[in-house]
Amino acid sequence: METVVSGIRSTGKLHLGNYFGALSNFVKMQDEYNCYFFIADLHSLTTHPTPQDLKHTVRNVVVEYLAAGIDPEKSTIYVQSDVPEVAELYLYMNMNAYLGELERSTSFKDKIRSNPNNVNAGLLTYPVLMACDILIHHGTKVPVGKDQEQHLEMTRTFANRFNHLYNVDYFKEAFAFSYSDKLVKVPGLSGQGKMGKSNGEADCIYLSDKPEVIRKKIMRAVSDSGPTEPNQAKPESIQNLFDLMKVVSSDDTISHFEELYNKCEIRYGDFKKQLAEDMVIATEPVRSRIEAIEQDDAYIQKVLRLGAEKAEASARKTIKEVRKIIGLKRLY
């Protein structure tokens, strides 16, 4: 059975884009593949979170993984730092990563441009740690979007370089994987493309948001004064709202508001109220599960202990074999 590996950085709460995108795929994958889903707390250290915030955000992601339908009996759910072998492999693979290729990483360029006062070594070697997350479990399928394809290319480079350097056929190549050729794109509320925390809190509908919070965010979403000509092309901010409606509303509802827009009769207040109510209904099942699971500390701890044991067993085997290949052996 092929192995799927994927992680979500521990930066807080998961949003609707995560749920209808990556998480919906994760739930399907766990019935067909050997799946490792982790919370990437080591990655988050590049931004220097406080210990209190880090603990809180890791717990949030675990709860929301479970609420979204990931089954700890079928999949391995674990916290990245609970498996120290990941950091050990990271050290070894850094010896085979070169400055020039790391500096060319798109994510590194973006990070130093947006945070020029925090250009740390962790940011530079971020692709190496991402590669180790996959290689430690010999993952071959990685559910990511096109924006992560460069990281997967680098993962294949590091794996093949290790194999060539030590004249072995040990690490496999990993490739992007999805059940659909076209991933679900969930737009944000800011009118700036897909939903994401980088555009601010107001851009996201979080899985844990209460109904009144969802309604308030939707009503404040970017819109305009309305169309002035029949069948007028929609500006991006309005198209985003219609695309969001396609995710949560019925076909009849979408057709109704499309017709009103094309006839220049749409009232955005009514449109947003409908979108908000449909959003509340669509998120109710997972929100209820979040509220129940987050109260059950014993269950959360049980899940994480089980996940750590399974992930570490896999990782220990890899590290033992890697150390042997490299020639790191005790002489006593």
C-alpha cells in the first residue's frame, strides 16, 4: 500500500478552504492509503511563537483534524516534534542541500520580502524539513496544491542526491496527489483570491466560528454598488462571493442570484444574508464535533499518544537504515 504524507502548519485555526480542499481529500485517502497526517509545529518556529500560543494552536489543529473526519484508527495523526527522528533526518539531509538551490526557493524569496527582519536559517532550510517530513515515512503521494510543487521537486532532488551519493536505491520519489485534476478553490472574503490567513482574520471563515461570527463576516465581505448593465461581467470581489456560494448553496439558490445579477436587480444585502445562512448550515456538523472534541482532553491525549507511537515506529526504522547507509555506527 502506498504512503500518503501531509501536514498543516500549527498556526491556529483551520478555515473553510482547508475543509473543502485538503481535509476532504484526507478523509477519502485514509480508506485507501497508509496515511500520515501531522501538525507542523517545528515549521512554525521560524516565526518564533510563544510557548503558550504554540501549545494552543497545536491542540486546535488536532481537534479540527478529528472533527473534519480524520480517523486515528485508520490514519496516523501526530505532532511533528513528537517524532525526534524527523529533526535527525533534517540534519543529515541538510548536508546534501546547497545554498544556491535553497536561496532560489520561491517560498524563501517571499518570506524574506515580507519579513526582512526575520531572515533565519530555518526559513532558508524550510524545504529540507518539508522533504524530511515526507522521506521519514517513505511517502510517495503528497496532497498539495500547485504552490507547493517546487517543494516536492526539491524533495525528489534531495532523495535522489542521497541515493546517488551513497550508491543506494533507498528513498522513493514523491509526487503531488489529488482525487481531482481541479482542486476545490474556496475564495476569501477580502476579494483577493483564495481563502487564507495571510489576508487577515476577516478573509476566513474558520471551522470553529460561531453562527453569529459567520454572519458578521459575510455581511462585511467586500462588494460593490451592483451591476449597471445586463449580463455584466462580475468584478473579482463579487465573483469570489458567487464562487463561495457555489461551495455551500443549492443550485437553485445560485441560479436565483445569478439571474438577479444579470438583470441588474440583485440586492447584496439579501444575497449575503442567504450566503451566510447557507454557510452556517454547511459548517454546523464540523462545528458541533469541534465543540464536543475540544472538551475531551483524555481522548485528544489518547489520539496523540497513539499517533506518536505509530509515527515514531516508522521513523525509527528509517533513521536506523539511514545511519547504516551513511556509515554512522558506534565503535564500541
